[in-house]
Amino acid sequence: MKKNIIAKVLCMALTGALVIGSMTGCGKSASNEAPAENSAAETSEAPAEESTDTSADASADTSDDANADTEADNTTAAGDVETVGKANPWVEITEEEANELCIRLFKAPEGAQDQVWSKCEELGDEETGVGPLVQLSFSLDGRNFTARAQYGAAEDADIAGNYVDWTVGPEEAKLANWGGGNMIGKTYRSINDTGYVDMITWYDVEIGIAYSLSVADEDLDGFDIQAIAEQMYSEENDAFNNAPSDFLQDETGILSFDSYDDVIAALSKGEGYAYIKLAGVDDEFLAITPLVFEADNSAYEVSIYGKFDGTITQLANIYGNGSAYPVRYEDGILYAGDNHTYETYFASKEYGSVMPKDYISDGVATGTDEITGFTREVNNFEDTTDYTGTLEDFQKLLEEREKKPIVEFTVVE
């Protein structure tokens, strides 16, 4: 079933693909480390805390070399004193195993060689629905690439782990194939004395998956990393389109409806519904929930249905957190999140979806304790800006959200 992640669909530029430097573990979600054998640039023996070498001249280390280095680091030459080295958190897996870890996963582009799939469990969080970080390293036309994906990652997560200063970017790009040709990506380029690093990131708003693709080389002038990312779309892995996307579809097996009345008729006793208007689209939407709180008819788990392609389909899952943080609504904007996230939503007729307007986090869930996020004044991806407020500003947003009216649901008897 489509994660109840669409919620954190926002949940939403990303966590890690290519590490330009020497790292032996996954690292924090804010600066993930890739296995030495999969790095597309030369690595060094520096500790993770130190700055890393950004040379793009060398090819990737082999897994055998990385294992040998690890064994060597586990013992000291002086006095035969044995020390314990940090285990590499990256585990090599098969492509089939990778597909099981991340819905709608990419595939290697045509002609790719030296393919290695791996995962890092440390950056996943089963309790919050964030999957392991999945990585594919490969070579193509003499260049080494690193691609990463993480199911359940926030839209502002950084899964790529490129420790460079970007010379160009981010620049918006609409990816062919992905999201029916409507998925928005961001391209970046770093140019220094040793060469180039190119990166593209994109985010599946429908499900909540962060993607990144990176490459380092002496000369990338004229190279189009977007074209490679577009080739990596896998139609076979997109069978998820025919899978249940919320509690109602999971209960009934019905994926589309002719009318809102049909949606309501399919609800079970105790479940609820409410009609709402969302900024950006003139038509009315239907919000449904599997649980209505008796005290005030509110709910914290909401699925939104709308009509964009002639039929009524599910568009998004949106979450608060228990009875203390129900979903709220005012002037065409839905308010969600809890005491650590501030989330708002409106609609986009262009993309045929409910999309995040604001997503701001205090970093407690990710362990960074840093205020991060984005805001949108209008309902398109091009007008996304990074949130630059302080902790005090964030707290004020949470306080203002609590003053918004709750969405009141009619309970099915």
C-alpha cells in the first residue's frame, strides 16, 4: 500500500548519492557517507569528521580493496595491540532485494557496467516509515555514477552526500518518463581545479521517495545528467500505480470511483468524510478518514480524493499526530504535522495533485536539530524557496496552526 507516506509527501532536496571523499559509514541523514567501493571520486584515509578530498580524477575503489583496508585498520602495528574498527554499514545486495526495499525504484541505464547494488540500514527508521538508503553504483561511457533512493525520506532530505560547493544550481528540470513526464528535478554542478561534479535530485511527491544521481569526472562540459536520470525510469517498477494507496482502497480493492457518493458508500461504520476546497483548484475535494475522534469529530489521518482525469481518484495522504494534532483547514489550505513539523497543502491543476505548500522541520526526528524546510507561495515547483526562519519563527508557526479550525468529519453510521 502506498505508504502512509504521501503524508510525509511532503514530506520532502535529498540525502545522499556520491560521496566525494573518504567515508566508511552511512553517516547522519544530513551528510550521509557512501561505501568506499562505490564512491565516484578518489577517497582518502581522513576520518569522517574531517573535510574530504574532492578530486574527481580517480576511479572508484573495489570492494575487495575496501575490505582489505578495513581489516588493516582493525589492528595496530605497535605492540600487536588489536583495535576494533568501525564496521562498514553498507551491505551489498541484489537488484531484486533493492526493489523490495524501495517502491518505484530506478534501474541502471542501458549500457551500464560494473553495477553494484547496496543498502544502508542506519539511515532508515522503521518506526517513522523511512526505508533504508538504497544505492546503485555503475559505470557508463568511462564515467562512474552513484544513484540513491530512499522511500519515506522528506522532500528536503539530503541523500546525495556530495561534499562540494556548487558552482551552478539548483536549476529546475522536468524529467521525462518520471511521474508521467511531470516530475521536477534539480540539477547542480561543481567546478574546481580537479574537475567537475554533476548531480540531479528529484522527488516522488505521490509516494514520498527521494532520488539522487551523481557523477565526477575531469571534464563534464556538455554532459547532460538529466538524460541519464530519465533513462533510469523503470516501467516495471511502476506497477505500484495499480496498488492500494490508502486505507479505503486497501479495504475494498477499489482504486477509482465514479463519484464522491460512491467513495462515501464504500466507507465502513465509524469512518468519516468531509468536503473541502483547496486553493489552486475550483472543484471540491473529499477528505476521508479511518478514525474520527468523538470529542470534536476531528481526525489526524486523512486521505484526499479529487477529480482530475474524469474519475474520482485518491490524491494524497495527510497526517497530523493523534488527537493532539488533528488536520486543520482555513482559506483553502490544509494544516498538518505535529510538534516537530509544520505542514500545509494546497492543490495544483497542472500536476493533477494535492501538493505541499510548506514543510518545515525542527530536525528532532532526523537527529540534526536544525530548522530546515521549504515554502511555496504558489502551487508550482519552480517557486519553491528554502525556509530560513529561526527556531522562534518555527514555534510561532506551530502556535498559529493551533488556532486554525479543525476539519470536522461526518461519521458513517
